[in-house]
Amino acid sequence: MTASSTTGNRLKKSHKLSIAGVTAVAAAAVTFSLIPGNASAESQGKDVAASVSTTPVAWNIANGSGQAAAVTESLTKQSNLADRVAEIHAKQESAAKATSKADVKASSKAGSKTDAKTDAKDKAEAKAKAKKRAAEKAKANRSADRKPAYANNLNGWIKEALSIMKKEKIPGTYEGLHRNIMRESSGNPRAINNWDINAKNGVPSIGLLQVIKPTFDAYHVKGTPNSQYHPVANLVAAANYAADRYGSIDNVDSAY
């Protein structure tokens, strides 16, 4: 084999080694460019090129392999860390969603309880009002039932008058009322005296017990009609006047 061919073969082997070294180092440079905080890919490429031009091929190969291993390890750690962070974030997000759902459920449950309480309260109040109205109606009905019905005649008028007189503590009896009625009006509630002194003074005696207007107004009993011609109102007012002046209508035997 000639010298020239030997040299050529040697160059070819060195060339191959250089190419291999450059390739390894370039790979390491590219790997470093993926790590945040390192220099840009362009500057790293320049540094690698300079290193290749000034460093023996054997060193480049060894150094490139070491750098590649370090970069791989670093990337693996970063990937594991990123996975762990993502896992933590996922758990936190899941926990937040669960808490939110629990809060919504609790709020809804509390709202339902409040609505239920309000409905129960409204129903109770409505029931109490209905019960009160029913009791009042029943009481009114009982009162109406207890109220005696009086005949629309002299007998009925005297009995109704006596019932009112009893409540108002006005003394008098059926006999005393009836006796004076027969003397004064003969039982005619429309009777009127147009000839005595009272008539001449413009205040004629009117009704069953012939009461003049000033006397009727002064002794009228509240709750009875405000009319001298009303038989019950006339009897009660006259009995009230007689009780004040004579002690009782029973004590009256003549004009009074």
C-alpha cells in the first residue's frame, strides 16, 4: 500500500471520528437548549463548533457523552417534577370541586329547611286564624240562639223591656209596667196627648207610658231605638225615669 493511500485512509478514519464527536456534542448542545435559563440554541451551537475546532476528537466524544447523560438525567427529573406538580394540581382541583358541590348541596338543603319552616309557620298561622274565625262564628251563633224571640205585642214588649231593665239594673215588674201602661195608653204605642200642659208647651206625651221628649232623651237606655214611639224603648226610658224619681215604676199609680 502506498504512502499516499495510507495517509488517505488515516484521514478518513480521523474524519469519521471527528464527525462522530461533533455529532455527540451537537446533540448535547441541542439538549441543553431545551432547559430554561440556558443560552440560546444558536450560541450553544457556536460554542460547540469552537470546542470541536480546538479540542481533540477523543475529548469531544467523552465530554459529549457525559453532557448528554447529565442532560438526560436533568430532563428526567424535571419531567418527574412536572408530573408531580400536575398530579397535585389535579388533586387540588378535584378537592375544590368537591367542596363547591358540598357547599351548594348544604346551601340547597338549608334553603329547603328554611322554606319548609316558613311553609309550616304560614300553615300554622292560617290554621289558627281559621280556628279563631270558626270560634267567633260559633259564639255569635250561640248568642243568637240564646237571644229570646219576643212577640210583637204588648206581652212581648213588656217581657223584652224587663230583660233590658234587668241588665241595666233598673227596678220594676211585669205588673207595675202593665198597670201603668193600661192607665196611660191602653197599650197603644202610637198614643199621643195633645191637650195637657205638656202639649201646650210643645212637648206632648207619647207612647205606651206617655213620655215627653226631654224626659225620653234624658233617660233613654243605650242599645234601644232612639224613638218615643218604639214600644220597648219607651217602656225602658219611662221605667228608668220612674226609678230615679219614685224608686220603681211599681210605685207609680197616677200621672208622673
